[in-house]
Amino acid sequence: MLERRTPHEDLVDHLVRSTPLGRGEAARVVLDVLAYFDETTEEFVRRRHRELQSGGLTNAGIFQRIAEELPHRAVAPPELSQRQLRRIVYG
């Protein structure tokens, strides 16, 4: 029977060879990383707001921190003002 290979099977193979991860764990890591980089700016802002809020930060600190983090994303969005960030979170 032929083995069915997924588009990222070579990366899974590499992780299995170069780390202590098993095949299933390596596949999950690849999917998690791909999902992370597939996240839109709006999804990122909302997720980070929830995470930072649950860590006890206030909105002033949260929006400042998110504004500092956005330029370091794999595909950085245009600079967003704190007002624009608030509108993403609260509509």
C-alpha cells in the first residue's frame, strides 16, 4: 500500500530526525505553526488582547504592547494607532 504524504511531510520528517518529537507530535507542531502564521492581524490583536488581559494588564498597557509586537510579525501589517486597535477588539 502506498503511503499518502501531506504537503508538509518533509518538514515533519525533518522534525522527527532532528528533535525528540514523535511523528504525531511533529505533525501537530507543524500545523500549530502554520495556524499561527495564518492568523490575520485582527485575529492576532483580539487573541493578544485576551491573553494580556487575563495576565492582569490594563487596556492602556495592552494596546501599547500590541502596537509594539505587530511590526515583528512574519508579515507586518501597516502601523495601527491605539484607536484602531481598540476598534478591532471592541468594534
